[in-house]
Amino acid sequence: MTPPAIKSGETPRKAPKAPPGVDISTSYGEPQGQGGETHQIAGNGVATLTTQQGIPVADDQNSLKQGARGPTLLEDSHFREKMFHFDHERIPERVVHARGYGAHGFFELTDSLADVTRADVFQRVGERVPAFVRFSTVAGNKGSADLARDVRGFAVKLYTNEGNWDLVGNNIPVFFIQDAIKFPDLIHAAKPEPDRDFPQAQTAHDNFWDFISLTPESMHMVMWTMSDRAIPRSLRFMEGFGVHTFRLLDAEGNSTFVKFHWKPQLKLQSVVWNEAVKINGADPDFHRRDLWESIEGGDFPAWDLGVQLFDQEFADSFDFDVLDPTKLIPEELVPVRVIGRLVLDRVVDNFFAETEQVAFCTQNVPPGIDFSNDPLLQGRNFSYLDTQIKRLGGPNFTHIPINAPRCPMAHFQQDGHMAMRNPRGRVNYEPNSWGPQMGGPREDPVRGFQSFAETNPEPKQRLRPESFADHYSQARQFYISQTPVEQKHIGDALTFELSKVERADIRLRVVSHLLNIDADLAATVADGLGADLPAPAQAAVPTRQDLQPSAALSIIGNGPQAFAGRKLGIVVTNGSDTALFDALVEEVTAAGGVYEVIAPKIGGVTLSSGEALAAKHKIDGGPSVLFDAVAVIPSVEGAQMLAGDAPTRDFVSDAFAHCKFIGLSQGGKALMSAAGLGDKLDDGCIPLESADDPAAFVAALGKLRVWDRELLVDADAK
Ligand code: HDD
């Protein structure tokens, strides 16, 4: 007899690409050197285990010994090769951005830029080039948690027909410092303190705020990192920025300035800090799991590529210096023109081979794109190549498939560690007289990379330009562009971080800068710290009060209107209403969302109809912080059983405190009462009592949060 069907406890996903354990040879996307693809196949069709030299292995369970109880023999080359390789498995992690997650995809041009650049990738509408993207946190080690309050790296490698283009950006459009010579200081200050090696993946410590408070140019970026931008809900819901001003060059060498923007098609969304702290405990891999699951589920994350194009005349008239990486150009002044889309549609086959070994270098730009004199960019162009040589062990990291261009390559560079693609033939120098065929590649002054022919009559000097001197005006503009809830989050974040700073003088020095940004913010933070307001920091240039709010800078103002790409957590018990559950699943799926079932036991539940429903999480393993919204639909008896269970009460009280929409059956309401919230239910707590109710519930979810609740919850807490 066939067993009865069990309903799925989560949105069904597409089948894995290949059964595990099969086809292990194809994982790197490209042939692994001469003949590397062949695997010895036994009669039963299963690949034979071999050594790295390809020698078939007879026994992988026992090392070779002199007698069953005798000493291990040096002669056991399989054992020695296996151990030697294991001993060398770790390579140095990235000095910053150590924790990252990557995926493959493509970039497709939707609007030609042929009028301003000869870059091949920007010529033909509809043409696609392969892409690899690595997202990262900055400060934490490779094993740190995903929801650290931190900048996110957004590094894109496009394998164009004229070479690799690495746009190594962040999810924040400005940076802490103006000159690359300060980067080692910034990173030393942000990372764990050197004597004690903590705190990990946090900026909430003395060294960071000491450096920041002595570096007023960082104030604009600090406003961003203390905003919810630093705790994104998903890598899929955040923007990316090339940060620096770059140049586009046409065939005649004419230059147009450009700033690059990645805009998520699913719109912006972040979590709240209390949620982030709890996610880090419940699922430190929250972001990478989310990216993996959405791509594997066929819901491919996508971003529009936008450009802000401007000329020298605009640059000269702009309030700030376009070479200053602590400044952005408001979209109200130069609109973002969408010219393409980036889609991530394939997870990596192997994390190490691809995500860990991918090497981004800001200096990788194809003909038609060029650098500006931004002193941060100029410094980066040295640092990235240098770091890859150290991290990947030598100059041949471009031979690793993930780093190799997909277009033809021809040069005379040779040898070194791990050389796999040495040039062929007799000639390895240029110029040579072996003729057009045998003599190998030659320069092409027309097709080749050309730099913008800039004239510069200035003397050599170590000097910051006067035009970089305004450190507060755009910080203020960012702050006044936020909704009240977002402003509150910035004040809370600063108070939280500075409360971890042991030295009171450092705390006050930060507040003295805040006074130059917004008096209310400074007062809120001083109050939160239990301190009196200090005198304002001395400003090189007074803060401008005339800059207008920019709508593009708020997350809430640029959030989604639908639940697409988001996740609903559904709490059930034995006896939960089958029709209600089915209707809920139908509505959330129709809205483009996914769901996961949370039950008292991982074995699942029996619904009111007698049908079995599988669970994805046991309640304490699936707290509400993992979901964008929750439906709590236990039976009345089930709710009685759960009322005394602390993780269940936390589930509903956290969902409420984090301003989430909560769908409630009768049993669900009883659980809210058990959590002490029975008399607090608001418009975001939506009845789910029959199969008719989910439509209205799911329609409301597009707003994602009931922000009005936040002030109430916080007031109660005080
Ligand atoms: Fe950097 C990695 C982004 C300033 C030096 N950086 C790195 C990564 C990203 C950024 C996304 C991770 C790449 C990956 O996933 O492999 N960095 C930025 C942005 C900056 C910036 C947007 C300012 C606008 N960085 C910056 C400066 C320097 C560096 C000023 C040094 C002068 N960055 C590095 C590095 C890293 C790096 C040390 C570490 C690992 C790597 O390069 O590959 O070279």
C-alpha cells in the first residue's frame, strides 16, 4: 500500500541539478587542464576514487601498515597525498570582505551607451555577457555572522568580449575616507583590537569610534552605516554602487563622467537591529542561505544597472568635488538612467573554487571605461592586484577558471607558480621578427585600451584639495532624507554602538560631530548615552542648511508594494484548519512569496482534515526573525499546549516587536494573550479564521512592516 501523501512544509523547490555524488568532475565550469575531465568509470557506472595523480584507490578507509597493528608506512602515497593536501587547504582569508557569497549570472544591455562610450559591453541592446557577483561583509572574519552591522560588498565581474570588467562596489554610495593612504588605519581600527582579538565583526568598540571621531570626513558614511542600510534583509534587496566617479570614453577619446548604480528589482528592505542580533544566533548564514535558496528555487535575483552621466561643466558647477568619494550626486540633480540588468541564475558548483578564489581588481576595466583622479580609486588600483598575488599565491591567479577572461587572450607573460596557460610557440618577447603568424600578438592602437588624455599642470604634493573640505553637509542631507522611523533607527544605532565604547571622551567626540549634522540627532544620542551635550566639533566648512532631502536615500520610501520574493512563516499544530492553510499557501504563492511551516515537532502535524503536513522547522529552530511576516494558526487545543512554551511566546512577541504583519487564528490570538499582547493587537494583526481570510492578509503583506507600532513598542519598553 502506498503511504498517504504528505503536504510540503515549505514552498516546493526545483529538483537539484544532479544527484549528489555524481559527476564530480565538472565542477569548475571549464576543463581542468589537459585531460582533466576524464574519470575512470567502473562497470556499475560509478566514478572510481583516484589520487590527484589519477591512480585508482583500492582502500580509502585504512592507511598502509606493517601488519594490522603495526606502524604506518611512509610508502603509503595515497595517505600522504591526502594529508598533505588537507594540511594546505586553507589560504589566507581576504584582509577585508573575508566573508562573502557569490553566484553566477549575466548582464544584459537594455539601452545602448554607444553615443558616449566605445566599451563593447555597452554597444548592442539585448546582448548578454556572463557575470559573477560576490557579496560580502567587510569587518568580520570568514566565519562571522551574516547580519553584522556593516557595509556590504557588491563586487561584480563581467566577462566582456574585450576583457574582464570588475566593478568592485559596496551597498553604500560613499566611503569613510578620501585618500587610500588612510585605508590600513581605517581597517585596523574597525577590525578586532590587536591585543585582545575582539570584538568580532563589530564596529561597536573604542578603536573604531576613536578613529572615526578623529576623521570628520567619515561622517557622511557613518550616517549610512548607522542606518538600516547596514542590516539588509537580503542580499537581493539591497542596492550596489560603484562609488567613485569613473569616465566613459568614446572612440575619439571624449570623456563623460559616470557613476554606476545597481537597483534591486525586488526593491529595498532591511531588518531592524533587535532582529539582526537574533538572526545572527538563529541562522548565522541567513544571507547566503537566502541567496542560495532563491536561485535554486528559480526566483532569480535581478538588479537594474543605472548610470548617472555628467560632463565637466556639471562637475565644475556641482556643490562638491566629484572626485571626493565621501560625496554622492543626488539623483534629483543627475537622474539615474537604467541601461541594463544583472540576473543571478546559477549558484556556484564549489564555494572555494569560485567564491573564495575569485579575484576582483578595480583596475580591470575594458577599453571605453577609464578612471577618474579620485584618490581612493587611484590607491585601490594598486592594492587589489597586490592582495590577489598574496592571497592566491602568485601571479597566475588569472589562470583559475573563475578569474580567466572568456574572450581570447594573447600575451607573453609566462611561468611562475601554477602556470597552466603558458603561451605556445617559440617566441615569448616583443618586438620580434618572426612575422605576423609566428610572431604572436601585437598591439592594436585602435582597439586597445586608451587612457583619457588629461593635462595636469599642478605641482607634486601631499595635499587634500579645498574642495574636499565639507564633511557634514551631505551627512545632514542623508539624515533629513530619512522617514521618522529611519531617523529613530540611526539614533538608536549610534546610541547602541557608543554605549559599547569604554572611553567617555570618545563617545562625546562623536556627539560633537553629530551636532554639525543635526541638533535633534545629537541631543537624542547624548540623552541615550546619559551625557550632557558637548560643544560642536570645529568644522572646516560650516554645514549647509539648504540641501534638500533626496527621496532616493530612504529605504522605506523605496520598499516593495508586494510580497514577491519574501517569506511567510506559518505556525501550525495538530488540528490546524486544512482549508485555511491551503488558502494561505495559495495566496502567498500567487503573490510571488514563499512559505515555511513551523510546528511543535519536526515530524510535522496532522491537519483538521487528517492530512499530514511536513514541517520545515521546530519552533525553537525557526523563530519569527527568519520571516518577513508570520501566520500563527494553531488549533485552539494546540495553542493551549503551546501557551507555556517560551520559544512560542518569543515567536509571537518578537514578530510583534519587529512590526511584522501577523495573521491570527483563534488559537493564534490565544498565543498573543499568553505573550502578554492580547490587548495590544493592532491593524497589523489580521484575523485568519477561515479560508476567506488569507486574501486580505496577503494583500496587506506588501507593506512588509507596521511601522506605526514601533513607537508604541519602544514606549512600552521604557
Ligand atoms: Fe576594497 C576587497 C569594495 C576601498 C582594498 N573591497 C574589497 C571587496 C569589495 C571592496 C566589494 C571584496 C571583493 C571580493 O568580493 O572579493 N573597497 C571597496 C569599496 C571601496 C573600497 C567600494 C571604496 C569605495 N579597498 C578600498 C581601499 C583599499 C581597498 C581604499 C586600499 C587602498 N579591498 C581592498 C583589498 C581587498 C578589498 C585589500 C581585500 C580582498 C581583495 O581586495 O580582494 O585589496
